[in-house]
Amino acid sequence: MRKLTHYLKSALPAAYGYTGRIPIHCLKGDGSDRKVYRVKVGQKTSILVDHPGGRKGAPSENSSFYYIGRHLASQGIHTPAIIDFNQRLGIFLLEDFGDVTLEDWTNKKNSDIINTYKEIIKHLVRIQVDGFRGFDPQQCYDTPVYDGLFSWERETDYFVRSFLQGYLGREKIDSAALVEFKEIALRVDQEKSRFFLYRDFQSRNIMILPEGFGFIDFQGGRLGPPQYDLASLLIDPYVGLSRTIQEKLIQLLFTGTFKKNS
């Protein structure tokens, strides 16, 4: 905490001209090694992200967050403004998007789920298309492209090792099943269309704001097939959309209804 206080004493006056008391409140983590805090700056708040582990690599995870955040913002995507970034310490000072995620909103059994998700999918299309323009994949910390090899090694094989073998205890996996798993993973390479792939486009990374939506945790972005993000949004374990709603949204998207109503 001393490191953060020392950082804020220099960052806040530079960003806001603020030199008063600095209340810092720890926020719930997201499963990574990042620590997130809310900082009260006079009458407003900002988000402080402490991620020293993200300094590793060239580019590092923190550098990718900084680049992608600024890139998406330059394309009109509502990502949190990066007020300050100390690369040496691994600390970000960000705009505060509040506490209401799409997960929170959806799980309160709101009745307007279809229309809300329609609007979010419109934003997703903009993110993928506009985010692709001028995007430099060499700024991605964890491979520049989502391809079949990545799909197999980092996702499907991980599912086999961590879920089937680790969680379910099935030490021996049928060889024919493994061959089929790999064939499915490598089918990613059959999709030649590549856009900006958010890669973590799910309800905990979409914030509900008075003026619309905000999008966070985009540091895993890279080039890839557009279907991936749509699947992440609709087949989301945190909200469990019904099959009826999933199919309705897909039908609206592919019949052109989104475009007609936009």
C-alpha cells in the first residue's frame, strides 16, 4: 500500500491538481494477479490497477493494455480513459466505470434482456470492425493472431488437462476423442476473415453506465475470427442465457434486423 500511496502523491497532482487526502478502497479481484482499487479524488473517483506481474515480456501485458485501450478509444469505443500509466511500477490510473456489470444487470431478471443484448452486439460489431482499422498486432503480448494452433494448445488441450483429467479425474482420454478435439480446434484456420478479436467479451467485462455501456479488460485482444466474441457473449457461464434467447439474438443478427433497427 505504501507504494501505491507514494505513486498517487505524484500522479494525482499531475492529473487533477489534487493534493488532498487519498482514500483507497480495495475492490473485488477478477482471478488474475492484478489488484484493483477505487481512489477518491476530491468529489470524484478513479480506478487504480496494480499489476507488477504484467511488466514481463516484449510487449508486456501492461503495454498491450495501454496500446489497445488507447487504440480502441481512438476509434470511438467506450473504454476507460487511461489517466496515467507507470510502466516501471506496473500501475494504471483509469476512469471509473462504476460497479454495475452486465452480469449484475442480467441476473436481476431484467425484462429487457433481448433489446439490451441487441445493443451490446451492435457495439461488438463496431469494436471488431473499427478496432481492426489501424490495429498493430505486434503490440499484442500473447500472440498477435488467434489461430488453430492457439485454439488447440491454449484452449482445447487445456480443457482436456484441467477439466477432463484434473477436475473429473479421467486420467486416460480416448485417443479417437483427442484426434477429434484437435481437428475441431484446427478448424479455426478455415475461417479466413480476421477482425479485432476482444477474446474476453463476456458479462463481467461489460459495464452498465448511465450513458450506455463501457468495455474493460481488453488486454487479451488480437486479430481473429469474429464469431469467437459473439460466442463468448451468448454462451456466458456468468449469466446463463437461455437457448431461446441465444437463438433469438442470432436470428435477429443474421436476418439483418439489427441493421434495420440501428
